[in-house]
Amino acid sequence: MKKKMFVVVVLILGVLFSFGVKTEAASINDLRFGSHVQDYGDTGFSRDKRLRTISEMGPYGTGSGSTRESKRMEAMFIRGTSDIMINTHIENIGWLSEKLTAKEKSAGISKRTIKGRNTTIYYQTGRGGTAGGALRVEAVEFTLKGSMAQQYDMYYCVHAQDYGWLGWSRAKIKTEDSKSTAHKAGTAGVAKRLEAYKVVLVPKGSPAPRNFSGQKNYQYVAKDSLGRVYAYKDGKRVAK
């Protein structure tokens, strides 16, 4: 398992160097994505042999979670950088970015306990999701900032209950529209759990990864105020 993970990291590094992009050891070698999975707790592909999706990653990058096990992700985390922010849409709560006040965000607050519930919400850098409430992550939106945003584009896709792997979304740059669906991945309003996700870092301005077998064309599914369910690709409605 560790050998496979090492090969993935080497592939990413090879692409970066072939494009002549300056890389920093701390931002690539130490970068690790993980998740808090129902019944498993905090885990990443590199150290949990029970999660079978490592074999599905192929050359497309790294990630975390599970498939074919009907387990919900409750949180997602990143280690090795403070330049990637995580915003998640949570069962019965909604987008966590909307639950913190402007004062909390500007002060760099990244977590707090929801009043009246045994649930802690995590937002901004390092971790996105909840703890203590057994609540599913339904969608995610990553944001790049700092040197990471200057050097790389980050693409990600999610495995959603009943939908399978959805299409690639590009991580938002901090200055881009926060209300657009263009960078969201997953579902909202249809009560479906996220089970896994994949991430690919490419040199700034490089093309998005090609879709792999079985991956959907759309990235995000949401229900509107009239109860109608739509699929979205790059912020525009498309056929499912």
C-alpha cells in the first residue's frame, strides 16, 4: 500500500518538474489528504488497508474515503499545508461557511460547537466537516490561497451515494465568487452521503484531468426551492 502511494506522489512530482514549475518539498512531499469515515475514524489511503479505493486511483492522484461499503464521510482533512481551505455541506446543517460569522472568519476561527448539539463544526484550513454528531458530508468546495494558488491548480471529484464518481471540479481561488456552483462537488438537498474523494494537483493553467471510466460528466447535484433536482457542470445546468 505504501509503495503504491509513493508511486502516485512520484507521478505528481514528475508532471510538475516536466512543466518547469518550482516546487517546494513542504508543499508536495508532506501533503496528505484524509477523511473521517463512519466506523473507521480518521484515515488515509496510505495507512488503512480496509479501504479498497486505492486500487481505483490509478494515475489520477490521491484521496481518501471508501466505496462499496455504504460508509459516510463525516469530515475531510489536509495535512502539510495551510494554503488549502475546506468548505463542506453537512446533513441538517448546510454549508459550514455560512455558519461562522464574518468576525469569526476574519479572526481565523476554524471550529466551534453548535449550541444545543453535541457537534463540533470545522471550517477553513486543515479540516472540514463535523465531529460528534454522526452527520454525513454531502458536498465539498476547496479553495486555494497563498503560494499554492500561485503555483498550482487543484482538481477534485467525489463519490456520492447512488451517483458514483461525479465529474472533476477545480478548486476555487479565494477571490472567486463564493456563491457559484462551479467549484462545488457532491449533492445538496437530496440526502446523499459522500463516501470518497480524489485530488489532483497540476501546474498552474494546465488542463483538467480527463474523465475516467464510469465517472459522471456533471460535478454537483442540488434541489431548488420548488423541489426540482438539477445537475451542474462548471456552474451551468446539464442533463443527468
